[in-house]
Amino acid sequence: MSDLFDRVLKDQDIIKKLIGKIPGFDGYIERANRRMTDKIVREQIANTFEELWQRLSGLQVDFINQGEIKYVDDLEAAAIKLRQFIECIRTAAYGYSGFFDAVKVKEADLERVYKYDLALFDLSEEVSRGIDNIEESIGTDGLPAAIRNVVTLAKKCLKDFEKRSEVMMAPAETETD
């Protein structure tokens, strides 16, 4: 994640770099850069899950076309949870201003947030494998279990995003002397 933040810094225009040299503005610029980094990461997370949601929607259409209506509602439960998760990611305030307002953000605090972001990407891979399993289970006795697994993973997405929000809002860890 620090590579992304470094890229945001490198992409600043000359005016921002000049303003960064003025006392008092450097903290503002750093917070803005962190918010931009957060925005880029969350947009990518949302886009990744959007593709997964589209795969689930496609499976629903396939089930309808094949007359397997009994599975459509179960898939809809997963699709709804993924859609809620995507909307949470897309609509939450970028940078969580309460977290990024301090002029100096401790590396340990950023690391906690970046770990959650990485975990969300890892979770997308789990959901993708779950959808793969549904596709492979069509026509077998394992299909209901495969669908239940994806529903569970979709619920986990929402819970993990809530945990990320809690980490962002948690008071910074204090250092002892």
C-alpha cells in the first residue's frame, strides 16, 4: 500500500509541491494524499467486488434459463449482501477524516488500516473461489452447500468492512516511555 501512497505523492502537480513547502500546509497536503490513496484503494476493492456481483447475477440468469428457480433466491441473498458491501465501500467518506485529521499519522495506525484493505482483497479471492465452486457444482448434490458458502462469505464482507471502519476510528495506540 505504501507504493500506492508514494505514487500519489509523485503524481502531485508543481503547485501542490510548492504549497507543501509553505509552513502549515505540509500536514494538509499529507492528509489529502492519504485520503486520495484511501479513495484509490477503495475504488479498486469496489470494482473487484462489482465483477464478483456480476458473476453472481449471471448465475441467477443461468438458473432461471435452465429452470432451476429454487436456487435463484439463495443466490439473491449473496448478491444483495455483495451489493450492500460494494455500496458501503463506494459511499463511505474517503480517508475517514477522523482518522486522517491529525497532522502526523503513526505508521502503526496506517499499517492496521492497510492490513484490513489487503484482507478485503484476499476476501475477494475467497468469494471468487466460492463462485467458481458454485459453477463447478451445478447439477450435483454439492450445489446447495456451495451457494450457502458464498452467502456466508458475502455476509463476511459486510462484517469485515465494519471492522475496518472500527480500526479507522479507534484511538491511536499510545507509546509507552
